[in-house]
Amino acid sequence: MCGRRKIERQMQYGDIDFALVEMIARQLPPYVVVQFHNNGEPLLYPHFGDAVSLFNDQIKCVDTNGKLLVEKASEIIDNLDSIAISVIQDDPEADEQYEIVKEFLRIKEDKKPLVVLRLLGDVDYDRWVSLGCLIAKRTLHDPMGSFKYKTLRVVPEIGFCLELLHHLSIDRLGNVSSCVRFDPERVGVIGNVRDESLASLWSRSRGQRTILCDKCDYWGIPG
């Protein structure tokens, strides 16, 4: 993904243990948003449908490249609340992606999830908007992190990043970070859910400023 390939020797690839997913599900309060993606393609997870079904008291969302939408349709439809499909500028597989999304929408009809088309950079806006989905435009940034955006970011009036308030992140090994931003050096890691409760880790993360913040221009709001 993006510039992550440039440092892939530092990344640990693989699937999260399903028992760890169950542990996380038991600790979450109802009505919070759970996004089933971190640094990878969530629909590749072999237990995707079963994992999502563990969180029926939460708001369930996912961000995907969409390649497996039709293949995994039975695990997605009426099992997620929303699904964002990332459409990226200059993608050589854009035409194939469009046809897959179109077919998924035909299969899904008016059932959940809400489909959001996440358009990154200069893409064929008119073609994608014709599908009748919610459109979320995004600017491009440096592939090695959330900086050097092609347009200025929007700074929230409260003066600090919104990511720290609602984007606690858990990787496949159970490491918990205060934010979901790209962090190859793991400076934002505050603990592991196998060793400490999520409630305790969440309390520690609130208001935390890390070295990661100094390298990020995101601020939690799209431009």
C-alpha cells in the first residue's frame, strides 16, 4: 500500500488471530465505530464475515480496494453498516474496479452496507458519481506518510487532531496505537491488548501527543 512497499522489510504481514478478534469484541461498548482495516486489504481475511458478525452492537465499517466485493458479497451484505471503496488516481486497474463495484451494487440492491466511493486525487469523477453512491473526495499525500498534501489541510477549531479522539488502532498482533496514521517506527504504540484492557489503553491515549504528530499534517479532517 502506497509507500509502505518501500519499507516492507519493517512491516509484519499476516492475518490477525481470530481469538484476538473475539477478545477485542468482548471489550468494546455498544454504538462505537469499528473499522475493519489497518495496513492491509480487509477482504483478504479468511474469517472476514465471522469476524464482522462479532460486532453487532457496534457501527461496522470497512475501507477496501473493492477487488473481492463480488466474491465476498455474502459476507458483506447486511453484515456491515458502511463500506468505503478507494478509487486511486492513475490506477491501471480502474476499469476492472469499476465493473466489480457496479456488479456488487446490482447484487446488493437496497440492502446494507452504505457504499462510499473514496476518490483519491484526479479520477474520472463523472463515471463514478453515475453509480449513485455517496462520494468522499480525498487529496493525495506523500506515500510515506500523512504530509505534503496537494492541498492545505483543515485545522479543527479546537486546535488539536481529531484522530486522537476516535481512531485508536489495533494491528494484527494486538499492538494498540493512539492513531491510525502510517507509523513504521511504531512511535505511537502505547501497549498491547493482550496485556492490558482496551479501556485502560484508551484512557492513556486521550490527549497524548507523540513524535508521530510532529511528522503528520492530517489533523483528522479531509481538505
